[in-house]
Amino acid sequence: MRKLQKTGALLIVMTLVGLIACGGGSKRTMLKGDTEDYQTEGWLDDDTFQVRALGAPNPNAKGFVRRRTQAEEAALLAAQKRVVELLVGAKISAASGSDSGESTGVAITKELDGVVKGGTIVKKTFDSEDNCEITYRIHAKGLKKMAQALASKKDFR
């Protein structure tokens, strides 16, 4: 349980870093030494929404593959949370987690559940410390209208 709390706290910190670093338009990646420009997040059209997120491995994790798997899973969870936060304005705190690189789930609205979890990672990069940055894209017909309808509800869960 303690590991889950630490991992959850790490995801929250990484999400906050992403929020602070993100503005509008084209951005540089958040990993050290990477200077490639690309469209980072926001509405690409009325049916497609994109975010980016960071994930870090457990500091005690051993092995290249395990560290990168954990970092990618943490980034994926952070991206899924960020999609919901940006689309419907919800703050998700203790509703998700990752333990040893395996997802323990994300609690999100029923209406967006399949859309958010059915997204794709369109870009994935790692730095020298095995931190992972992903660009995550979701696509669904009428997504913008669905998000606006959910955001206008008081209790969307």
C-alpha cells in the first residue's frame, strides 16, 4: 500500500510538472537534451484530442526493461488522467495507481472510459535516466461535444 501511495504521489507530481510546462502551440519535449518541436496537446479537430505526459520508474527498480516499462506505464496513467482533467475539468487525485510497472487502474467517467483507455501513444521518448515522455491521442466521433456535455454537468461520475 505504501508503494502505491508513493507511486500515486509521483504521478501527481509528474502531472503538475506537465501542467506547468504546457502552454499552447508547439512545444519542446520535457526530457533533457531533446529539442525536437511537435504539436503537443489540445484539440487537433472536433473528434481528436491529444495530451503529453511524463512517467518515471521506481527509483529502486533494477534492469533496463523493467525501468522503461514502469516509466511508460506511469506516463500512460498520467496521460489518461490528464485527458479527463482537461476534457471535463475534474481533478483526479487518488483514483489511479501503478505498482511495479503494472497498472492498478484509472477511475474515470463511464462516458469517456472506452474513449480514454482506447487512445494511442503516438510518440514515446526516454531520457538517460529512463524517464518516459509520451504523446497520447484519443479519437471519437463527436468527442468535443461529449466533453462539453460532461463538463457542464455538476456531478459527472
